[in-house]
Amino acid sequence: MTIELAVAMAMFVGLVAYAVFGGADFGSGFYDITAGGAARGAQLRTQIDHSIGPVWEANHVWLIYVLVIWWTGFPSAFAAAMSTLILPLLFALLGIVLRGAGFAFRKYSPTLSQARVHGALFAGSSLIAPFFLGTVAGAIASGRVPADGQGDLWSSWLNTTSLLAGVITVACCAFLAGTFLTADARRAGHDELAARLRRHTLLVGVVTGALVLGSLVPITQDAPTLAQGLTGRAAPLIATSILGGIAALVLLARNRPSAARISAVIAVASVIIGWGAAQYPWLLVDEVTISDAAGAPATLRALLLVAALAGIVVVPPLVYLFRLTQSAEWVQH
């Protein structure tokens, strides 16, 4: 394994982690916005606040980690992507900022009308951010980011592959969030809420699976390099994702949401890893490979050291935080 490939894999691990953990947070906005009025949706919104409150900021660590490794280890590819895809990236950033503001302010709103405004801001932004992040991934995967960074500011992400990637990203986030929220509600003893979330999540899971499978045909025509990889080296991962999704749906149908979380994570993570495997060895598909975009060897060695230190210093506290929020002691507070 070359050093540039090792750095790219370290970056990709962070991307998968952000897609899974950050995605579960983003997806909660779907259930918030569909919860109903103030009275009907109060219990669900309280559950969302309780479930994601301790972790929603911590999960953005993975995004920072990915961006730092990208611009430091592969600066030319980073510059090209930032130049061409500045619009969807700004929209995603705006969604992340507004989401955080809405989530924080609605708890302290002095009136119901203000709480509704901030709640709508949180819910809407929770869907906007992953959608535009998905369009960025679709633009790169479909070969619309040229090496010189002079790609079209609009058509680079307003195309079939990018829009499908955006919609699928939102759907995957909603499926993850529903599975996690169902398990949290049941552990807290809110059986009626858990049953309601379980029904909604089953529907979201079926729609998500249909979107993933249905997108393969248009992607084949719009992004041939990606499609070739998906049906080639990434095929086992796509199959794993399908099986994981089916298993999650079966477990949810049998009212086993805690076990369904593992299958849902496997399903979503396999899609992301499959995308990376299908795109390999390209960093910017059809334009720049991982080795071509790599920075100086000394920089890459330093990044690997930093990634290892991050695994030692950052990962254990995050694991403890997640474990704490899943404990009986946390449920009682």
C-alpha cells in the first residue's frame, strides 16, 4: 500500500463515520418536520432533542477531520472541488449553521410561535445540508469536476447523478435516524411513540431501497465510470447494503429496533464504501487519481501520524459519549 492510498483511506474512514453518525442526526429533521402540530408532535420532538442533544455537535468532528486531510494531503483536488462546487458547498454550510441555530434557539424561545419558527428552521436545514452534500459527492463521482477547477458552477451539480445522490443521501439519513429514534423511544418506555416511529421508518426504508436500486439505471447513462465500478469491484458491497437494508426492515417489522440499528448502519456504510470502491483510483473521477493529487511525502507521513493520534485521543471519548447516551442512567434524566 502506498502512503497516498493510506492517507486517502484514513480520510475515507472519517467520511463513512460522518455519513453514519452525522447522517443519523440530520435525518431526525425529517421526523421533526412530519411530527404534526405542537400538541401531537411534542413527544416526538422531545425525544429528538433528548436523543441527539448530547452528540449533534460532536458528530461534526468527522467533517472537520475529512476536510483537513483533504486540503492538506490532496491540495490540488481540494482546490478544484472547492472552486467548481462552491455553490452546493455554501448551501450545505448554510444548512449546517442554520440547523444548529434552530436546534439551540427553539428550546429557549419565549413564545410558541417563535419555537415553531426555530423548529421549522432546524427541521428544514436538517434536510438541506445532506442534500447538498450528496450533490457534491454526485458531481465528483460523475466526473464533472475538472482538474483545473473551472467546471460549470451550476451544471456540475444540477444533473441526474448529483440530484439522485442528494435525494438518496437525505433518504439514508432519514432511515438511520428513524431506526435510532425508534430504539431510543422504546428504551425510554414510550411504546406508543416507538410504534409510530417504527411504522414511519419501515416506509422510509422501503422508499430508500427503491431509490438506491432505481438510481442504478440513470447513473449508468450519466456516470459510466462510476457505474462500471458499482457493477464491478463494488458489487459485493452493494449486495451487502441490500442485505443489510432488508435485515433492518425485517428486524423493525419484528419490533427489534435495537438490533435493526446495526443492520441499518451496515446498509448505509456499505453504500458509502461501495461508492469509494467504485470510484477508485480516482479522487476526481476521470480527471485526477489519488496518486496524482497527493501532496508532499513528508506531509502525507505527518497526516498519517495525526490520524493515528486522533484515533487514540478523540475516538475513545466519542465512544464513551455514545455509550453513555445509550445507558439506562441517561434515559432516566
